[in-house]
Amino acid sequence: MNDSLSCRENLLGLPRPQLESFVADLGSKPFRARQLMNWIYKRGEGDFASMSDLAKDFRAQLAVRAEIRPPEVVKVQSSADGTRKWLLRADSSQAFEMVFIPETDRGTLCISSQVGCALDCSFCSTAQQGFNRNLTTAEIVGQVWLAKRELGEFSTADSVDVLGDSHSPRSGSSGLRERAVSNVVLMGMGEPLANFRNVVPALRILLDDFGFDLSRRRVTLSTSGLVPQIYKLAAETNVALAVSLHAPNDELRSELVPINRKHPIAELLEACWHYIDEQNGRSVTFEYVMLDGVNDSPAQARQLARLLAGHPAKVNLIPFNPFPGTRYGRSPLPVIQRFRDELIKGGVLATIRKTRGEDIDAACGQLAGKVIDRTTVRLGSKIIGVAVSQ
Ligand code: SF4
């Protein structure tokens, strides 16, 4: 797909079959596409002139017709705990975010799928900005490419194993052992399934052996619950699925996650179990943000356990990250621990997410919210239909 800023084809937006067609249009054989992908995704090369095993004429053609252009970095924030957050430019007045979270056994990159979001979840910083636009496939893939370059991964490994378990850990600024990008989660700004048309090709490039070659279990798509698109996704790909649940009943969930008015919990859970059956997946991760006095009581934990027990489900309890202007507060740690214990007692696997990057603008959307032009579209609480790209 052509980016609006250039008439050259941004190759970061082309999954292998499309890249093969593009290369064929230039009069070259399909294997040239695989060579190109090797340069782009294994070696991180962005300059056609340096792709030494491609014919000179072909390189000259590419320089005229194509480009490898990741999003532009506006600002980088680094946390004392090693978390790094990039503010990236979409257009002259619009920005979105990407976050890298290094841990001892993995490095998770959280990427965005839209600039802003129309779904208006009441606890979400991104929601305050409303919706600006969908990111293109190239902008989604370009985040991973950019992060790997920024983290110095391509320079330390030019073989096909750059993302594999054999990658050597390095020392991060935190002093923690920092790993390469081993996991990618579509959990940044936006609702990925509302940008289905651009997200699915991006997933293909992440999983392709000739692309980033990530295992399906290391790529997670997180949705607030666009039920028809979950069924569609099950037919298209097999990445891990996470769902923003945040409440154990429809009354509360409709207040926190307005899309619930259209697709209530029972419908959503049915779609989740279908996804797991269809994809032979292990389990769905249910994200549950802990809001003080709102959704964090032991009775609510028991209600949630009754919904999920006996199903392939695990719950990730997320301590709320307050942002300016929010009416919510973070549940105290003992309350979160009690909630987790009730879930486990009720037969549901539950973990508490470690808070990271608290000394930077850690809540998703916070950094972008400070700089973007707020000319936005808001569906607000009157959600009856969400603009979804098919
Ligand atoms: S939580 Fe996700 S779906 Fe809801 S408004 Fe925020 S970015 Fe959008």
C-alpha cells in the first residue's frame, strides 16, 4: 500500500506474495523478493545500494520505485527500569507510540495499530484523544523494524536467528539482562481489529520465515471485543489472542468498555472459545485493569471466576496507571493480590502484571496525548457502530 507521503512503494507494507508481484512488475524473478526480505528483515538494511547480491540495475530500479521507510521518531523516553518508549510521527500533526519492555527472559515490543482510538474506554488515556486514522501496514511493520534497529539488534546479528531463543542477552541501561525483541504485542494505541485490513498483512510479515520469523505464540493481538472480527481473524491467522475484559458483568463492562453494549460478554466469550478451537491455541489472555473501588472486590473476582473457570483462559491483572484528568485510581496491591487469590481459588489462572516505566509517561497514549493536534473523531459513549476497515 502506498503511503500518503510518497508515491514510492514502502516495502515494509508488502507481505511476501505482494512483494513477489511488485518484483515481477519490475521484470525480476520471485526469488528476488526473498532476497530483498532477507536484507530488510534479517539484516535491517534500509538502503538498496547496500544490497550487494542484487543486480545493480535492479537496485537502481528499486531506488526509483520503492523505499524502506519506518515511522519517524519524534521523541524517546527511557525508564530507569529499562523500559523504552518512542513517540513516532504519523503525519505532520499526528503521533503514536511504541514501547519496549525488557525482562530477564524476553523482550516485549508493544506496537500501535491506529492513531488514537474511537472505542472510548473510560479508563484509557488513548481514548481521550479520539480517533485520528488507521496506521498503514508499513507503519505497523515499520515499528518492529525501527525498534530492532534502535535496539541495535540488526547490527549484532545478520543471520536468520535474530529473534530466536539462541539470541544472546545483552545488558540494558537498567543493568537487567536485556533481550532482543522476542515478543510483539498489538496492545498500544488503537483497536487492531478495527484496522483489520492493514493489521492482518502486518501479522503475516511478523510470522513469515522470510520476514521477522516470530512464532505465533510470541505475537499477541489484543482486542476490546469486536466479535465479528474475532471470527474473521480465526479464519485468517493464528496469533495469540488477548481480550480487554475489565469487568465481570455486562452492566459494569458497558460503562468501562462501551463496545460491550454492542457485543456483550457472553457473545464475546463464545467468539474467544471459537478462536481457540479453530487455532488450536492454548488460552486467551483476559486483561483486567484494577480500578480502585470499581471492579476490584472479592465478589467481583468470584463472578469473574465463574465466567472463565473450565475454559482455556488466564487473567492478567493490570494495576491501573493513572493519567491526568482520569477519574479512576489504582487499586492497592493487597486488593489486587486478594482478587488474584479469589480467581485462583475459583479455578482460573491469574497473574499480576509488573508495573513498568512508571517514571516516564507510561499509560498508553499519554505521551502522544501531549503533542498531537486534537482534531479528532469521537464516537463517544453512543457507540452503535464502529468504523471497521475490512
Ligand atoms: S483501551 Fe484499547 S480499545 Fe479501549 S479506547 Fe483504549 S486503545 Fe481503544
